[in-house]
Amino acid sequence: MPTPYPLRVSAFTATSCLGPGNAAQLARLRAQAGGLAPCRFLDVPLKTWVGEVAGVDEVALPAPLARYDCRNNRLAELALRQDGFDDAVRDAVRRHGPARVAVFLGTSTSGMLEMELAYRRRDPDSGALPADFDYAGSHNTFSLSDYVRRRFGIDGPAMVISAACASGAKAFASARRAIQAGLVDAAVVGGVDSLCLTTLYGFNSLELLSPDPCRPYDARRDGISIAEAAAFALLERPGPARAGDDEGSGGEVLRLVGTGESSDAHHMSSPHPEGLGARLAMERALASAGLAPADVDYINLHGTATPSNDLAEDAAVHAVFEGRVPVSSTKAAHGHALGAAGALEAVIALLCLREGLMPAGLNRDEPDPALRSPYLSANRSAALDVVMSNSFGFGGVNASLLFDRITP
Amino acid sequence: MTAALRVAIESIGLIAPGLPDWTQATAVLSGRARWQDAPIAIPPPQRLPPAERRRVGLPVKLAMAVAEQAFAGSSAPAADTATVFASSSGDGDNCHQLSEALTAAEPIISPTRFTNSVHNVPAGYWSIAVGCRAMSTSLCAHDGSFCAGLIEAATLACVDQVPVALVAFEVPYPEPIRASRPIEAACGVAIVLWPADGPRTPGAPLATLSIGTRQPAGPGDAPAVEPTAMTDAGLDALRRTTPAAHALPLLEWIARATPGERGRLVLDAGHGIDLPIDAVR
């Protein structure tokens, strides 16, 4: 294993159905209030609750980048305008130089809603898609990172990591390696996924959608609540603190200290029953950070509320942490943001560290005796030093991130 | 040029029109045989159980077939080697079928079709087929997907000091999407690479690469320098119209260079971006 290589998290922001920006996420989490609502997206009649972000269609992209207009990129733009993140990135590009900043973002949906809608407007004779459909600007998986790199004038490596529900977390890991290898000095990381027909009808066909607000870790949990979200962080190579860094009251610095990734090698849409891949990802994250399980103060679970995920994840968490670390899934509050989930929950992990807050796992009325990890049913305040965030996806892809808080 | 990443290429897998595998391709790429366009033939993925073998789409078969070729020539064990899968389009046929199905008043989606719509499907099937629990990255950079995959694979190899299999693949979209995204032909390339001076890196690699700094595009995404072209005009047309084929100039250089020979290549990293590579055979 390489020696630990912590990265400074200089800025971060998240926008979800809890609202735009960090203050909105915190306010809802502190109030133990969620943002899910019955699905009223387009004409979709499915009986399910979703986490829809308000006001996305009112966002206008900068005129020179109009070809990138689609729900996914409008949601990205909305998020980039929060919490001074835009300024933080521009400052980093100025300090390091445009070629020394990278863009690693995760998405599973990209702008596929645009293709879905374009198919409804095919030419009745030729079957051609409408002339205003821009494949590269919207549907293509790279569109998100292409939009962000052009928006900021970034010339370093830019790519999209697309690995289902682990995408947003894996983007952090790839960026860490690029900085550690000396390829770049900073990276814009994160993830954006938006509501579309494919995911709603797709998860419905797999019978993985709950008809009610999802209830992770509940004995009667019965599926996910799909959500959209956009979350970003600015990672920079280790260095002295600067004025304007995102700091807590005590001049603290937040860091990405470890990442771990693995494959289940088991099944395309069901997790390994004992969470073997999940366990490997967590152990690799700890090893990459030079930390022991006892060093972790709180784990933000993947916790999708499917019967199989929560069972497998709990087995893995218990194998590594032996019931000594409090856990919860915040998906009951903000839903499952799919390709953006890993990034949204990374930002929530950072907020937890900064605020000394372990958020409750909502909607858990009846504990499942098969799940042994100590699950938080109410918010708990405590000084946190190390927080872990898990994300697992179709294809058996697993990622685990570790963040810490230090006073330099 | 600051060389941030140095990697050794141990083995190669290739399936492209007129280039049915790497061994046969070396004769064409080295100039000893003429290139002739021909439809590709993809061997069925023997490592998958029969039911899965029937269910997977062309992109999975193509990715797995070139990965198999590369691992056949490598000392790295498939069951324990990290992978990077790079594609600009994923499964275009699946995308079309799903999009059509979603236009119905009450859409009915095949669960398998939905599961197979994620970009990391080949990575998932490969890991199941070979029983590999190492990490795998699936990425997209549109026309720059091969170069992005090369950077991700090289970074992983150098930072974690492990071998990595890079698998780049492309399958054309059917109509009506094809008109919006014309990819000319299917193409798959796989490379097993190691950190250049790693303690376990095999001696006598096919080539050692120093991957340089990307050169940004000018206005209108015009390249600063033209990327290295293929000697054969037909193969160069393939290079320009199929994103995974952006790897071909590197493969041609390897096929033509004599041991110890040094060269400078410029790969097309998409959107007018150049990726310079210094190579030693």
C-alpha cells in the first residue's frame, strides 16, 4: 500500500431535495426532516416518493455553453453557484494554473432525459430525432465534466466516472490518485444525477422502488426512493492553510484521508450476501489512510433501504467495526441520488465533521434484529474526527471514503 | 515536457475492422501486409455461463474479448488485476431499445435491459467472469475516452504500484441516434500496463511510455498540433471516426519500432486536446 496521502478539501457544496447549498442540507438534517415527496415528475404515474430539486428548470446556463442545456447540467449549475464554490474553483485555477486542475465527476443519468424526450418527438416519416437534440451536450456521459471544465476554463484531465451508484464516490478516489501522481495539484470532484424516465421505470421494473418514503434499516423496508442531487468538492494537494479555506471555528481543516474501492464479482444487480466487496472497500480505505477501525467516529451508510443492500452492508460494517461505530443512512432524508449519491453523502460527511453532528436515520420505526450495527434514530452531537461514507452500485462496484478534521 | 507518468506496456489485445487480433494486426500495422476493411468478429465470452453469454450485448462481448487477448499475453492474473474500462457510448443498442420503450403511454421496461444500461456493465460482467475483487473504474470522456482511460490506468498503476488492464471499446449506435453520434465502426483495445520501474514489472515490455502534459485546444476546439496519423489512409479514417481507435497510432508505433527505438507520438484526446507520449520500444 502506498503511504497515506491526505488531501485538503478546500471547498464543498451540495444541492438536493433538502434545498440548495450546505445551510439547507444542515437545516433539514438538524430538524430531522426529509425532502422526499410523492412523485410528480413529468407524467410519471408511478406510486413512489422521489427527491426532486425545486427550480431546476429556471436555471439558465451561461450563454456560450447553451448547447449543454439539459436538466443534469442545470442542476449542476444551480449547485455550483452555492456556498462560494464557483469563486473557490476560479481561485484554485488562478493559483495552480488551468492545466494543473482536473475535473473528475460522477454521473449515471447524465442528460439522458433529453434523449428520452427527443424520442417522443421523432419525425413521423423518417424516424429522425429532432434537430435540436444535442447528443454531446446532453445525453453523452461526459457532458457533465465537459460542461464544468469549459465553465471554469480548466485544462487538466477531465472525465466522468460512471459506475452506477458508486460514481460520485469513485470520482473522489480517481482525483486523489491524479493529485498524488503529480499529474495535477487540484481537482473539482463530485457528482450530479437528475430525475429521468429510465431510472424511475427501470428501478420499478426491478421491483426496487418503495411506494412510500424509504426506510433504511427498518424491518419492513421495501425499496429505494429515487432522488436527484448535485454535490461538489475542491480537493487540493497538501500544503499550508490559506485564508478563505473552508474552516471550522477553530481554524480546522477538512481532509480526504482515504479511499477504498473493490468489486463484488458476484451479481450484476444484487450485492454479495455477506457484503464481501463492501468490506474490502472499507478495509482498503482504512489501509490507504493508515487508520484502524477504532479511529472512525461515524459511518454514513449507503443504506438504500432495499432488503438486500442493508443486510449485506450491515454484515460488512459489523465485520470491520464490530458494532463499535454509530451508523445511519441519510437516504431517508434526501433519497437515493444514484450516480450523485456518493458525492452528496461525501459532502454530508464533511458537514458532519465540521458541525459535530451525527444525523439520524429517519423513518426507522421498527428495528430489524438481523442488523447489528448501532443505528442512530436521533441526531447526536459529538466532536467528530473521522467519518466514513459508503457507496455501492450495480455490477458489484464498491467505494468507501474517509474524511477527517484536523487543526494544523 | 514534464513526464508525470511512466508505464510499461506488457501486452495488447485488439479487435477492429481488418485487425482481428493483436498478433495478426502486427503484420498490417508494421506495413508487411496491406490493411483490408472487414467486419469484426467477436469470439463469445467463454468465461461467462451460457445464459449470461446470450444476454450480454455486443459492447460487453467486445470488451471481454480484447481483455482476454491482453491477459493471455500477460503475467498479471486476471483474477487479481485492477481494470479500467473506457467507452464514449456504452451500449447504444440497449439505449435505443430503452428510449423506444419509454415512449409508450405505460412503459414496460425489461429489468435486464435496465441493469445493462449502466456504463459499468462490462466491468461488472468481467469481474464476475474472472472472479476478480480488485477495483475497477468505468469512465467516459466522449471522443477523449481512450486517453482518459490511459491516464486513469497509468495513474492507478503508478500510485498503487500494481498492474492495470485498460480496456477501451466502442460500438456504433443504431439509428436514429447514429445520425446524432456517428461512430463508424466497432473497435476494442486492451493494454496490460505496469508502473515503469516497479519491482514486479516484467522485463522486456513491448514499450515504455512517458505520458506528457495534455495540450489544450485552441478556439473552436482546434488542436494545437495535429495528432499522429496512421500510415494507411483507411486505418486513419477509422482512427478519426471511432473514439477507441485513437489508440491505433500507439499500436502502430509499437508494431513498427525496433528494440531500443525512441519516438514521440501525439494522441487525440478529444475536443482538440493533444496528449503527447514519449515511447521507447
